[in-house]
Amino acid sequence: MTKTQSLVVATDGFHSISEAMMALQKMLDESLAGTLSLLEEEGSRLWSIESGTHAVTSVPAGIPTASSQSVRPVAVQYVASAVVLITYQEGGSA
């Protein structure tokens, strides 16, 4: 039986897009290596990995002002995220 699972990864906020993308790459490498090791241990065969989507989102980082509940922006951080589709054939299937 063939199955497809989604792997969703998102970074913390970083001060530059390149830092966010490097962190995302490292997280994906580690997550995919662990997933593929698990699939091989379970005897799964014929796997494939496809990019579902990826994005870098700017997020304003702010602090509340003392006089009100409003937030005064002080900087922008970047969050990188990705969805990866892993398709595999369960072990023991023909």
C-alpha cells in the first residue's frame, strides 16, 4: 500500500532572510534524514520526496508601549517554513 505523509517545518524568527533559510535547510536535512531512516528500518520501499510549498514570512517584532496596550514595532524578523510530501510503499507490499 502506498502512503503519503506531510512534513511541516517552520523556523523561529531571524533578523535576515538568509539566516532563516539556513535554519530551515538544517531543520529539513535533520527531519528528512530521521524520517528516511525510520522508513528503511520498517522495510518501506520506493519512497519519493516532493516539495509541497515553502515561504519566508516577515513578522514585525514589537513591544507594548507603557501608555496603552498597542504595540510599537521595533524590528522585523523572518520566519521560513516548508511543507514536504513523502510518498512511500509500506514494507511487505508487493
